[in-house]
Amino acid sequence: MATIELRDVTKDFGGVQVIHGANLSVQDNEFVVFVGPSGCGKSTLLRLLSGLEELSSGEIYIDGERIDHLPPARRGLAMVFQSYALYPHMNVFQNMSYALKVAKKSKQEIEEKVHAAAEILQLTELLDRKPKALSGGQRQRVAIGRAIVRDPSVFLFDEPLSNLDAKLRVQMRLELTNLHKQLQSTMIYVTHDQVEAMTMADKIVVMRAGNIEQVGPPLELFNKPANKFVAGFIGSPAMNFFHGQVVGVDNATYEVKLENGAQFTFTAQNSNLAEGDEVDLGVRPEDLQPGTGGHGTMAGTATAVERLGAQTYVYLRSPIEESMIIHHAGDLDVQSGEQIDVSFDLKSCHLFGPDEQRIEFEG
């Protein structure tokens, strides 16, 4: 339905810059998710796109037309907020049709659009109910339906599932994904939950402190994070990091010793690492295995064990106070307080240099 382009977008609040020259392209029919920790600027960027905040500088285009000077009502966008913001004295039909009535649409057009949206969202049987008679998930669907009837060029979602319980969030994730397929529309979705981002997005935009750190498909960000921040943010549980130092260099071959005593060798053709440089080894919890069969071995004491049936999480602390998490499929015979060895396969690890950027290497 629409392509979007942000060019060098910035935003200042009281002299403090909160968005630092954002550049982003969104293709027609893409489901793009802005993700990052609280305060990173993702909601602000969405509000700049919608027109609820004014740019400090930069340009925004939709389908090649510059729109950052237009008021929100003329941008062809529809926004769904974290708060449902339904009118309590109106029933579902009235809530969904209100914007169309304000726009002076015909009664027939209003009836057709509301009923079409209600059918998509499975709200047909609830059109006569007031919001107080609806569940949280139903109210959120009404808020989405209110956006659908406007036929927007782009849907904007600002953490719409954060008020729902865990089970309902999973259900609504699936419903929103299916809705995107049905409507064949461009959608931009803001969340702090990286699981939502991984399961829903065609493309993820990872933000930190007003900067876009990396943009790409979910598995690309998972398998090839651009830097240590992205690596630590994408994935649940979070990646384990082990600090170390380059202790030997021979052409493109590097010897690294971690603070916990583990030592390994790798080859990197385009690395500027030098002896004495500090590095971080990133290992995902599922890539740490009990035992000593890998490229590197570490020891730790189990501080907690979470048994979930199909999987087990073991939280360890090493003698140098370094923490790590193991994600093991099935049950694992480990008790809290027990000391165990764990190992890693270098081919499944990530290495980050002194500037925290990812280093391409061979184990």
C-alpha cells in the first residue's frame, strides 16, 4: 500500500537531541518492527512519522511524496496506541464508525466498512456491546478495527499488546500477523519485547539512545548481529558475554584468553586486532553445553535451575563473578549449588572487538 523513507531525521526536546539522524526505508507491504530498550526513541520516531511530533530536521516521504509538513489527518496513516482509548458510552459499531461519521461518509459506506472490518477481526457478534463488556483482547481488536475502516496507507502500532496478559499476547501476535497478510498493507510496530519483534517482523529496526543500530530480517540480526548491543538484545535468554584479551598475533591468526581462563585461537582476514586488545566472546545459552568437549571450557557454580519440562535453564556464576546461562533441551541433572564444566563450539560464537563491532572470523 505504501513505501516510506526517512532521511536524516532528528528530534530535539529542550535542546536535548533524542533522535540522531535516522535513515530508514520501508517497502510496500512490509511489517517493520522498531525494537529497543525503554527510552531508545522508538515511540518518538513513530510519532514523528505520524505527525504527532514535529521534526527538528530531516525529511519523511510516503510513496515518494514529502509529508513531514502535513498535519496528521492528511498523511493517510492510522495509529493504534498502547491504550485502547475507546469511547465508553459508545458500542463497538459506534466506536469503529466514529471517524467515518466525522468525515461525513454515507451511511451505506459506513455500514459496509465497519462490517467488513468486524468480519476480519471476528467482532461481528460484538458490535452492540459497550467496551466494559469486552475482554482486553476484544478491546484491542476494536481499536485496530477503528484504524482499518479508514483505509490508511500505513498502519502504525505503538506497543499495542503491552496491557495484555502473556497468553493473550501470544494470541494477538498471531492475529496481527494474519491481519497483515489479509490486508496486504504496510505496518510499523513498536515494542520493547524482542520476542514480538522476532516472531512478527519482516524487518527489524534495532534502536539504542536515539540511533538505529541495525536493520534487517529477524534471523539475520540473530545470526549476524552488527555489534555487541544488538547481539545482547536479540535472543531470549540474552547472549552470554565473556571478556578477554588478545594474547598473541601471527599474521591473520589470533590467540585470545578469557578472564575465566578459557583460551582459543581463531583466524580473521580483515581484522585490525592487535596484541593486548580487549575483546568479548558472545555465546548464546543454547550453544553452551555441559561437559568439556568443545573448543573452550569454563567452570561455574549453579545458582538457580529452572525446569520447564521441554527445556532447562541453568544459571551459573564463575569464580571471577562472571555469570552465564545454559539453555538445555529436555531435563538436565544439575542441582543448585553444584559446580559443573561447560564448553562451547567456536563456530557458533560471536566475537566483538574493542569498538564492540562484530568481527568475522573462522574458528
